[in-house]
Amino acid sequence: MPIVLQETLRGLLYAPFYAALSLGAYEQEGVEIRFTSAPTPADSARRLMTGEVDVTWGGPMRVMLTREQDPSADLVCFGEAVTRDPFFLVGRRPNPGFALRDLLDVTLASTSEVPTPWLCLQEDLRRAGIDPEALRRVTGRGMAENSAALARGEIDVVQVFQPFVEELLESGAGHIWYAAAGRGHTAYTCFYARRGTLERRREELRRMVRALHRTLGWIEAASGAAIARAVQAYFPQVPLARLAAALARNKAVGIWGKDARLPRSGYDRLAASLVSGGLIRSAPPFEETVDNGFAREAIAAKLPPLAAATG
């Protein structure tokens, strides 16, 4: 019986997961996958709890929030790919000396599709001694709409991920001010499942993490163009050159891990952001929420990267 694997939403930040599918990583490890998509990001954890899917890739944020809303929820993170924040602040004018305090003097349109990007940015602001409520912030609009507004000169800065960043740079309508990946580890995307699934289908999930680990090794050696070719089928609307540039930039800022471990430092930074932003009151203990056992096994086995052309 296949593992039903669910994506939370479609995004370039998830390139290692798409590459694992397209390059046959799971088949090489002897596990059968049936891939599906959540109707909305908010549905991803619910579908795990109801048994509609076996494994989701998505944010540990969903795991923390679900566990707070339902203390009986037994969701566990067990293999990370996106280990740093993939969002950028893109401004209408160049600002090579950007500091977070500059946001006090502009109008910022923050991401609305999911809560994590703003929650992490507001934590950055707090640590810099800035009250997030002091910003002039546009909310409730999607990244595409905000990018168009930036190009029209209606706002000063947008919070976006790829490929919106590259599109704004190509057109000359935007300039990168800040790459959130620069703050260091922030747990962003991993596999998660119910604890019972980890126990019942342990061998298959162990093989899934092996596949992800080997895919991350392939990405470490691959060019943006090679990664773009591997994931292009999932993003047919993005021109290949833009896709390659976007993936190369994501790789350059280090959003993807070199192995499938979820570092405690990343978990703690995410948890602090969710608490200070008011999404949760407290985070569940790392030891109860994260299982790095599969990742440690993959590392100890010294598995080779996927055998695929790196271009």
C-alpha cells in the first residue's frame, strides 16, 4: 500500500521534495508514494488527523499550532528540507545598506497566504528593538497582488518568496533589501505525520527520509539550472530561465539543509516567533515534537547523493 504524501501548497521553496519525486528518489529506496495536495494550507494537518493522508510536508508551525488547539494531537516532525526562512523583502528602490529600522519609514506589504513569514519577521523586529505595531503594514493581500502594487509604485516594500523575487528583479521593479535566511536556522518545512503512523509504517518512513537525504545531497552539488529541469513540471507557468535563477538564489542563501535533520536551534527560533506573534501560547517540547532518528541513520549510513546529472 503506498504512502499518501501531501503538499501543503505549491512553492519553489519545496524544490527538494519535488526533486525527490521527479528524480525517482523514493523508488530507489523501495517505497511507493501517492502524491496529493491539500485543498488549503489550513487543511494539511486536519487531513493527517482524519487519516486521509499519511504524511505531509509543511511547516512545523502547523504541528505546533495543531498541538496547541488539540492537546491530543500526536503530530511529529521527522525530516526537514527547508531549514531557513525562504522569504525576501523586496523594495521599490535600491537599499544596499538596509537595516530593519528602515521599515519604520516605508509602507510594507506582508505575506498573507500563510502566517509564518510575518511572524518570523516581527520576531526579527522585536530582537532589533523595534515594535512591529509601529510599521505601516498592508495586510490581507496575496504576493502576486502585492508585487503588482510594488511595480505600480503604490507601496514601498513587499515580503515575497520565489519566483516573485526574480520576476521583480528581472523587470527592474524591485531590489532585494533583506533575505530572511540570513537570520540562521528557522524550522520551515519538514515531513510530519501522526506518531502512530511513524510506528506502524516505520520502515517506509525511514526509507522516505533516506530518499530526502540523498536528494538534498544531489541539490548541494546541482546548479540552479539542473534543479529547475528537475522540478519544471510542477511550475509550468514559470519560464525556465527565471526558475533556474530563483532556485540558484534560494540555494545561495542556504534555505535547504545539507541533511534531513531538524536542528533544535531552528525549532526554537520558530517557536519564539510564533509565541511573540501571538499564534500560540507556548511551544511543545522539542523532544516530543521532533524525531531526528531517521535523519541520523541516513547520515551515519553515508548515503551517496542521487545519481542524476547535475548540469
